Amino acid sequence: MSAVPPVQQIVERCQQLFEDLDFKAVKEWKAAVPGRKAIGYMPVYVPRELIHAAGMLPVGILGGGDALEVIQGDAYYQSYICRIPRSTIELGLTGRLDCVDGMLFPSICDVIRNLSGMWQILFKDKYVKYIDVPQNYVDSIGGNFYIHEMQTLRDDLGKLRGKPITDEELNASIAVYNENRVAIDELYKYRAAKPWQAPTSEVYLLLRAGMVLPPEEHTVLVRQYLEAAEQVQRPRRDNARVVINGSFCEQPPLALIKSIEMSGCYIVDDDFMLVTRWLLDEVPANGNPLEELSKAFLHRSASTAAKYDTTREEKGVFLMKQVKTRGAEGVVFAAPSFCDPALLERPMLQDVCAKHNVPYTAFKYAENTGQMAPIREQSGTFADSIKLWSAAA
């Protein structure tokens, strides 16, 4: 029996972390040093640097996926609400999130705002905070507001650990996450250049691993994957190059990503787990840390339907940049069912695609959906049409 290639070993490790709904990696990290704490956070973005600077482990909570049967969670939310709050409640009520000492709920939508209140009621012994973000992008207004929000979180985490978080600790954590974003940027550039060498089903698992591993360890893992992926030559196909849009909160099932790839598409950019790529460049690690994090959020962060940014740039500019810089031939709008931010923005982005003659297709999913065959057929037809159009041109 031949030895397992290094790239396969890395992917298998990430798969195990992805499938573990009991968060064993988090429990092992805490058990290694008595007194350690972990703070969970929901998508799309929280300033993880503050958690890391407190010596705590930031843990991405992305719902229960398609492996979790939701029973108790259905009692708390209506059927016309997206699935992620129900499955997250299920994770909490079944004890799977007992390993986290607090939960952060960022400003995404009304459902997540409601979930933060629900969490306070259900888990009174845990630290809970709703992270509000600015809707004004003037430093002296929205910037000061966001600095105040981060300072409150900083003070709370300091109390939780027993001593204040220093500027030196924060700047050191900013540097750690700068390096992690550089590694993930290298991963995304590599996939865009050679999508057959770095399938998105693997890239996605790598990103998911970063939700439960310390950022330093995750950075090493990403770079190991890049090195290992280049050592294994994989077949190159004449697939359509597409950007995925709309999956920034409730994550798609892994089977959905594989279905899109099997249908004849190379995914060359996406909005999965934006927390890993939210800030678009290096944050200075030698200044006032909260001011620098605020400026990065206001002026150098990703665009998504979950963020109020109409004062900054024309709708769809960020998406068109993704299409152009990644050499994409089309856009696949894949949004969770009942996701108001994504589904309300979709028609506007479709108009932008039509204006720029960028082909697109659209569908909805749930994190536990089993209807992969129609999605594969739809994305396959879309890929075929792109190739036909380009050949006709």
C-alpha cells in the first residue's frame, strides 16, 4: 500500500476538524494549559485580534452543517428563518459548545441580533456580546464609535482573564493575523492561477480548520498545503472559471462545493468565511492598535451584503474586481434560503453583471440541503453555456 501524499494528509486533518461537532481541537487546546479560555464567534467578522491578545482561542461557530440533526433548535425559530441560528442553538443546548467561555455575535442581520439575546437567556453563565459595527465611514464619527465598541470588548476580555489587555499584546496579535491573511492571500492567488491544483473543496476545508486552530498554527498549515499541492500534478480541465457570491454567513455544505466543481466549474474566488480575509491589507502593528483596526475596517475591508457601505463605492464594484483579478468567466450566486442580506442584494449584483456582460446563474441552499443533483445540473449547464458563448465570440 503506497504512502499517503502529504497534501492528502493535510486535507484529511482538515476534514476531521470540519466534521468534529464536539470541538475536540478546542478542548485539547484548553486542556494543554490550565486556565485557558476560548471565545466563540459567529460569521461574518469580529476583531479576532482582541481575543488572541487576551491569550484566548477565537473559535468560529458556523452552525451545525449537514451532519447535525436539529431537534431542540427548531423550537426557537420559525421555519422561514435561515438554518444557522437553529443549528447553533442545537449545538449549545446539546452541550457541544460548553468548551467556549463566551460568544460574540457580530452585526450581520436581525436574526443574528435576535440569536445574541437568545444566547443571553439560555446560557446565563457565559459571556455574550453583540458586536455592532459602524454605518458611517468618517473616522471621527463611525471610527470613534467602532473604537469604543472594541474598547468595551477589550475591557470585558481583560476582566474575563483577570488583567487588562495591553497595547503591546494587541500589536503582537495584529502582526500574527497579518501573517495569517498573507498566507490565505497566497492560497487564494494560487487557486486562481491553478484551480486544478488547489480544488475549492480542499481550500474550503483549509479555511474551516482556521476556525478552531490558533492562527499561528493555521498559517503554518496553509503554507504546508501550498508546498504539498505543488508536488502533486493533477489533471487540468477546460472548466469554466467562476466566482461564488452570497455564502458569507451560513456556509454551504461541502457536498455543494464539490457538486459545483464536478459540474465543470473552477471556483476562483468566493466569499466563504470572510473573517479570514475581511481586512484587505496589512494593519500597522506599531501604532495605536484600536485606531489601526478601526481604520482598516472603515477604509480597507471587504464588501458584502452584511455590511452597510453604500457611501463608499458603487454596488457591485467589489464583485467586478473579483471577476477581473481572478480571471473569472461568470458568477454563481449561491445564497442560503431566507438570507435577507444576500437575497436582497442579489438583484442589484445581477444587474451589475448584466451591465458588464458577465454571465451568471443563481440558486439557494441550506447548510443541510440534500438536493445536490439539481444544483450540479444547473451549474453544469451554466459552465457549458459559458464555453459555448466564448467559443461563439
